[in-house]
Amino acid sequence: MKALVIPTAMILIWVLISMSCSGKNETTPIPIPEPSTGQQAPQPVVTPEPVAITPVSDDPGFKLIEGADCLACHKIDAKVIGPSYQDVAAKYTESDIDQLAQKIIEGGKGNWGDIPMTPHEGLSKDNAKQMVKYILSLKK
Ligand code: HEC
């Protein structure tokens, strides 16, 4: 019996060694060392602006603006037909709320160019003021 045990054990050891060796050989090429892009994580690319605008859209003034035709001519941060709301916010202060609300209702031109804003006669003064308060809140 002993004569059989030793060669069997040696065969087993060889099998184990060759298996563990071939196992290592299979795992060694697996490492994918391309961390060169690791430092350019995509997170910093995300600009904070959309994040800043999202909570603002809960503003009742923004809801009114969204529900009216304003955004056809105005954008928050870019001139379309009318000036951007950020530009309007930079030009005026709280003391202009009344006058600006009146302008939205009556329409008019001259403060930003020759293109007139259409009148919004159906709009109540309170709602117009609410819109202006939101626009002025965009002041940077
Ligand atoms: C037909 C396009 C148009 C629509 C619709 C429109 N606007 Fe305007 N808006 C303009 C233009 C053009 C001006 C610049 C007027 C000027 O030069 O005085 C302007 C100016 C303004 C101003 C600044 C006014 C001033 O005297 O500086 C505010 C505030 C404003 N719009 C808010 C609104 C709101 C709120 C609405 C929606 C109820 C609205 N706009 C809808 C075109 C539009």
C-alpha cells in the first residue's frame, strides 16, 4: 500500500502545483492598469447652475411665468426676443417691482431696444409682481 501512496501523493502535488501555476498565469494578465483617466473624474464637469435653478423653479413667481407665455421670449440666462431675466435682475431693484409689473401688463419697448413686449392685460397686478419678484431673485 505504501508503495502506492507516495507516487499518488506526488502526482497530486504536481497536479496542485501545475493548477495553481496555470491559475496564476490566467489571473496575471487580467489587471487593467489604465488609471490615466482616473484623475479626470467626470464629476467636476457638472456645472452647479442646473442645481441652482431647480429649487428656484418651486417659486410661485416662476410657476406663473411658466404658465404664461413669458418663456417664449425670455430665458433665465440668455437673451431671446426679450432680455434674459438675469440681465433684468441686474438692472433693477426691489423699488422697481411696481413699475415692472405694470410694464408686463401694458407691454412696451425702449428699455432694452426697439422690440416691444406684448401686453398681458389678463394678468393681475399681484401676479405680475410675483413674477417680477422671482425675476429679481435671480440677481447674482
Ligand atoms: C413677445 C415677446 C415677449 C413676451 C411674450 C414677454 N416678454 Fe417680457 N420683454 C420682451 C421684450 C422685447 C422686452 C424688452 C422691452 C424694452 O425694451 O423695454 C421685455 C422686457 C421685460 C422685462 C423688463 C422690462 C423693462 O422695462 O426693463 C420684464 C420684467 C419682462 N419682460 C417680463 C416678462 C414676463 C413676466 C412675461 C410673461 C408674462 C413676459 N415678459 C413676456 C418680450 C416679451
